[in-house]
Amino acid sequence: MNIAAGHAATGAFVQLDDVTKRFGSGKPALDQVSGIIHGGEITGLVGPDGAGKTTLIRLMTGLMSPDSGKVDVLGFDTRERSADIQAAIGYMPQRFGLYEDLSVQENLELYADLRGLPKPDRAGIFDELLTFTDLKRFSARLSGKLSGGMKQKLGLACALLKKPRLLLLDEPGVGVDPISRRDLWKMVEVLIKEGVGVVWSTAYLDEAEACDRVLLLNEGRLLFSGRPQELTDRVKERVYRVTGVSGRRRSSLAKLLDEDGVVDGGIQGEAIRLVTTPGHPARFAASGDADVSATEPHFEDAFVDMLGGGPGGRSRLAEAQDPLVARQNGPVIEARGLVKRFGDFTAADNITFDIPGGEIFGLLGPNGAGKSTTFKMLCGLLKPTEGEGRVAGFDLRLDAAEARNRLGYMAQKFSLYGDLSVQQNLQFFAGVYGLTGSRKRERIELMTSIFDFGPRLSMSAKDLPLGLKQRLALACAVMHEPQALFLDEPTSGVDPITRREFWTHINGLVEKGVTVLVTTHFMEEAEYCDRISLIYRGRSIALGSPDELKASVVTDENPDPTMEDAFIALVQGSDVEVAR
């Protein structure tokens, strides 16, 4: 696919000189940012929610102009030559504007019209792009019926219609499963070999680690510019793996995170991973007789360290939760032979598992595999075609209202009422869950305090930054102290600090006896699960702890697989079995 033919393969494609951009009278969205983006490379734009990544990409497109400083793109000043820039670049916004009631082919035709692509050239270009993105066999499918990964591939195809010299991708991996993310990455690697310059904004720090260079932003300021390894090396010999922890890992992690000298930490299967301050000895009071060994740092370790560390191990939300005594014998969440058919399509086929109290259970799978369908049947949002689901002992078909009163639900996409204020959403959901009088007031005041909603109570929910939207959704889901918590990709798109804060709360609630069912595309989050069911083509193809799933795919070539390696190997292995 010779996209960059005739163009220089390398060089400064974007030059940023003291770029500042403000919206209103508050802090600038970008504050004197300078840097260079080269051709033939992938440059990662990395930073927490609200860091300025999307603003910087929009400045590069010429859709906005800086308040001060200068943005040069492909030799053109964005203030003076925006039309020339837009003719030479490809741009895929964070929420790509596909028309869901049009087919894949019809979307390509529409964007070809918008981009002024000559009609005689279209058949060849469409064929090339559909082959490149592996969408040719889906060309007649409505885009609304595509999986998340396929939608991103179609978005990429539309961005490549005019053979850009510079490709700007604003968080293309959000909400996309590991296999689709790897596919997207491989496509982009083909482009850079042809000299295209690629800017990839991301909340996935394993993606940032794979970039040629990164620009790390926080609160509009540039904290780091260079190769990812240069930043990772800053925490070398400060990262440890703690194994053989006695007792529950979650409570041990919470204690360790509050020790002096511990910057960050997380659960990694049966182990705990910790990042320390410089010179901090590898002795941890909470580890007892556990084995502590140095381990290789990741880019994310250095990223969190540069931002001042994680949120610590304390969860005020969990501290306010009354311990749940077993209210019943048997599991809290049960799936018994669940089947869901839509016409002649079987979305979920004989899904069976049970989850005891105080456990985190993960549903993983590629986009469109059937995990969200399974999830919704267990929430009472979808009626199963066959089988049964139970929550806290109540059959979801016969006692749906009783079951729903014992669960909290956080949807994949922000599902609160955008036109209502933060205060109104809290009041509404407290009422939905049956809270009244002083109890209702107490819980709303507690959520407001824990999640720091005070200054934003009158703000419309739709205007909140993504991280605060997720906090509000979690607050509404736990308002009534549910026995079971259903989390459908709860941290998709949020930054690592917010993600850690979120999991500190979840781990704390589980220690109080709450049962959690979670779906996620972050494989490091899957490590927090006690057990995982991997769903593919509507069926469960693997069930076990994270360490058991990783151990099942060990090979001579990969003796220490990651959770992502396990995910991909198990899915690919299932395809091989089906093909036999």
C-alpha cells in the first residue's frame, strides 16, 4: 500500500514552538508546548485525562489556531495554510463520525465525496483499503453492526482515503480488545515504513511504550519529550515484585501503598508489583515472609512516578461500607446454561459459572464475542433465551426487581443523564435504588465528599471530564451499598491515575464482602480478578485465575507470557480447534 510514494520518508513533519491555547479564563489547555514530530515514526501523545492531547491534535489539523506560539505542519503555518494542511493529512477523531445506518462501502463513498476523491480513482483505492483493513468481506454490513475494533478499522480506512503524509489518531485503541489493537498497530507500522508520520494519542501505556517517541503532557504542560526507554530508565532498580504474600493480596496491597517510599503498586496475578522512591530499600512491612525481587520497569511505572505517584491504598468509599455478612448460602452471582439468540444468531451459548461473595470475576473477550450480552443477562437488562441467572439468590426472570435492588450497575458507555446536573443525577439514582429521607441525604453527602463533587454539583453531567464522569457513574452505582457490583468496561479511556483510584475503591469494597463482575480490555486490570472466563464466539473457552490462564499458554519461545499474550493465544487456539 504505497501511501507515501513521492514524499520524504523522514524529517520534521510538525514543529511546535511555545504553543499556548486557552478556553475561557482558567488554566490554559496547552501552556508553552514545544516539540518536533518526525516522518516515518510513531509519536505517542501521552497524558492524563484533560492533559491537552486532543487540543494539540486539533491544532495540528488547522481546525483551531494557537493563542500564542506557532504550529508548523508539513512546512505550512496552521494559521495561514490550514486548507493545504487538511489536504495532506489524515485525521481520526476520538469519536469517529461513522454513519451507523450506512454500510462500510457507503461510509467510504461518503467520506470520498467529502474529501473530493475523483470517482475514477475510487474503486482501486477502496479495494486497497478494504484489503488493508481486512474489511472486504464486511463491505455490505451496516457500520452500526460492526464490533468496536472493526469500527476503528473503518475509521482508519476513511482517514487514509487521500493517502496522507501525516496521520493523526486520537485514542484509536479506546474500547478495543487486545487483538484488534494489535491489528491496528500492525497497520500503522506498515504506514510508517512508507514514510508517513503518525501521531497516536493514547491512554494505553503499553502502546506508548511501543512508540518511537513520546510527548508526555500533564495539565497542558510538556513534562517529557523523547524515546520511551529514556523515561522508563528513570525508575530502573526501583521496581519490585512481591510473591508469597500471606493472606489476601488486596489488603496487603492497600497497606503497602501507604508505606513510606512506595510510589505506586498493583496486583499481578498472585504477585504484587511495587514502584519505590530512589534509594528506598526493598523491605516492606506488610509482606511478612514474602519474597521480594527486583523486576524490569515499564513505561507506565515511570509515567506514574513522574506524575507524583498513585492515589495510595486508602479508599474512603470502602471505609464507609458496612461489612457484608453472608446473607445466603451459595454464590452471589450465578449463570446456569445462559443462551441468548437474536434471530438465527447465537450471541451467548451455554454460559455457566458462579461467583462467591467477596470475589472479582472477569469476563474477557474480543469485541463482539458475547461478553456484554452475558453481562446484560445477569444484570436483568436482557432476557435469556435459555438458562437462568441469579443475583443474591433471586432468579432474574422471576424476581428481577428484588435482584436489581441488590446490585449496582456501571454501563460501558456513560449512561447517566447528561442534561441533569451532578446533584440531580445523585438524587435521581438514590431514589431509583429506594433511598429516602435522612438515609438518602447521608449517602448523597458521602458520595459528594468522597469523589470531590462539591465544586461541580451544579455542572451538567455531559460537561464533566471523562474521569469525573466515571467517578459519578461509580458513585451512583454504589449509592445503595449493593451486594453485587456489575462493571462493564468501567475505566475505558480514562488515564492511569484515575484507573488506579477506581481500583483502590473496588479492591476495598471487595474486602468488605462486595462481589464484582467486570468486563475490561485492560489486561493489567484483568490481573486484579480472582478468576476469569474468556468468552469467544459466544462460548466460554477458558476459565481460571489469571496465573492459570497465563500458565496454559507457556511455550519455549514465551516462557513468561503476559495476560495479553494469554488472551491472544487462547483466542487463536480456539480458532485452530474450530478449523479442524
